[in-house]
Amino acid sequence: MSSESSTASSPRGVEFAHVIDVIAEDANTGEVTLIMLESRPWDGSELRLFQLQEKINAYLSFALDGEMAEAYPQFDGKKLRLQLDCVGMPGNDVVGFLGMVREQIAFQGINLEVRVMGEGGCGPGCGCH
């Protein structure tokens, strides 16, 4: 998967709603993947769920309102996937919320995936910490 991401000095993560953490094209599927990074352990708070909701809304707006096509014309017309990379398994409240999001965005042909990278993160050099 080839990718572009914000610079190392830019803030990234679910708590920064209006930052696209990583945008990548999956060479195997041809999908454009907008990756949200959550390096903090899930705490079950309403704030964390709200931050995730805001991040998803910002990503969908970026993709659906033409901003992504303008900034990355090479991705225009390609199938889209939202992906949440997190360090631990989300709680039931987050899983339920993500299930509702998955159902709604499927109507627009957008996939949603969650990758649990483990408590130690996704490994050296991943940039999510």
C-alpha cells in the first residue's frame, strides 16, 4: 500500500478531527484508504466516542465533498475505505457505533475496517505514536 501522511510535526490521531492522518492506495484492491490513528487505549469515555464521531464525519466530508478529489486527483473515482487503526480492542459502545457507521456508509459504497494493532502499537516506524 502506498501512502501519504501528515508530516511528523503535524498532530495526528482521533483527537485531531480535521487532520487526515494517512491516505493510501491499496495496491491489491485499488481502494483509497483514509486511515484514522488511535494510539491511546480505549477508556470508555463519551469524549473519546465524540472524538471518533467527529473524525469520521471529517473524513467523510473530505471524501464526499470533493476536497479529496481536488487534493488528490489520482484517487478520483476510486473505491473508498475508512480504516481505524487502534492499539486495543474498542469497547462495546464504540463497536456498536462503528457498526451503525458501517451500515450507513455502505449505502455510498464506502467500507469501514478496524485494525487492532495490539497494546504496543503497530510496530517500529509506524508513525502512530
